[in-house]
Amino acid sequence: MHVLIVGCGWLGGAVAAALAARGDRVTGVRRDPGRAEALRAPGVAPLALDLADPAALAALPGDLDAILALQSSREDSVAAYTRTYLQTSANLLRAAGERRLRALVLASSTGVFGQRDGAWVDEATPPAPATPTAAVLAETERLGLEAARAGVPARVLRLSGLYGPGRTWMLDRVRSGALGLGPGDGAWLNSCHRDDAVAAVLAVLDRGRDGAIYHATDAEPLRRRVLVRWLAKRLGIPPPQASAAGPGGPDRRVSGAASRRELGLDLRWPSLREGLAPFLPAGS
């Protein structure tokens, strides 16, 4: 296949490498020309475009088989989210409707669930955005599902908090004392290692159903206090203590079991315990 990856950054770059390794041809899109050129590799061609601009669609290759919309916002604002997710995805859906694509995968976030009672949510749970930016993501999903009903081969993949090589913020914050025990430490953390996210993207591309929603999340959400104590023990330090409550946020457990069953996926890193272990001191 010839696959266009929009937002070919930390996750998209890993997806591009996996696609190229299996023999697919990849065009990776970044807004910044310098960052786009850095994508150049065997099987991967760079393209500098801002696809929030409808005029940029004219520069897309004409022989695409699939599009992966993996863009991320540089700012946590409604304006930035609207441009990055809603406008870009609307343009990509329009482009997909004008071409004979095999698939268009829209990456979203489990942040569309704003529940605060620790309840389980899954692929069939209606979105309940608790912030304006989460509402933008939910609206972007709605556009994709609406387009699928009109015949566009669109699928939605919600990602839990990503971590992996170069992004081990939980470990770094416990080590520095910025993440500790205290008010709010009973909240559930939902995560997904980049390796498992890449596998999920490829599975949704290859085997996903048009109009379906999938979750890429690990199998064992952890309470914050459990993770802090476990990491502190492995680091050989006392568990840090938080002096004040952190910012309030969603508190829910995200299930991806149905997605893994349908797509035939096995997690390489079932929880943060396994996924963070390679980044901990040897013998800890």
C-alpha cells in the first residue's frame, strides 16, 4: 500500500518505520519543512503540508491507498484543537470521499471520557467530554462516523496516555518527587505503550471495520498511588508525598478488550509495570 501518515511525529514515525519494514510505501506529513525532511528514510518520503488548509489537499499524492490521521496539537487550547483535529480531519475525510481509499484511520483519545467515578468505559460507551478540548475530539469522531455512514472507509482509534522510549514522564516525575502520594492519588491511570499503539494502528488499518471505534489501551489501569509506590520501590526511594492536590481530571478505567479480540491483538506491554521496567535501573 501507499499510506499517508498525517502528523508523522513520535507515534507516526514509529508507524512509518513499521509500515516500511513490511514493504509498504509511506508519505509522512509534518507542518514544518525541516521536521518533515527529517522523516526521509528507506520507504518513507517526507511532505511538508498544513492539512488544516483545504488548499493543501491538492498537493497530496494521487496514488494513495490509505490515510492515517495521527496529528497532535502543539497547544492545549480550543482553537489549536479545532484546527489540528477538527479542520484537518474534515479535510482528510473530504479527500477520502473523492478517492478510492482502502481506509482512513482517525486517531482520537480516551480523553473523550470525562467520567470521575472510576467506572469502566469501553468502545460502546458514549463520549462524555468534560473539557472544551475533549469536546472538539468528540466532534471530530462524530464527523468520521458520519462520513463512514456515507461510504467513506473511516475508522476511529482512541489512544490512552502514550509512553515509551523518550516519554517516561511517570517514572521521571516520581524520581523527581513531582508525582507523589496525597490528595487525588486514588485516580485511575490509563496508558498505552507506543509499541502496542503502533500494533493497534496497523491492525485498524488492515482489519478494522468502517464506522467502528477501537481502543488502544493496556489491560490493567493502575491507581496513581499504586504506580507511585511501585516505582519508588523499584527506584529505591521513599514514595514522594504530594503537598497539595493535583489538577482534577477524569477518573475512569478504559477497556480495550473488545478491540483486541476483534483485531486479534496481544499486548506486548500489558500494564505500566511491564512497560516501564526496561527504563528502570538494572537489578531494581
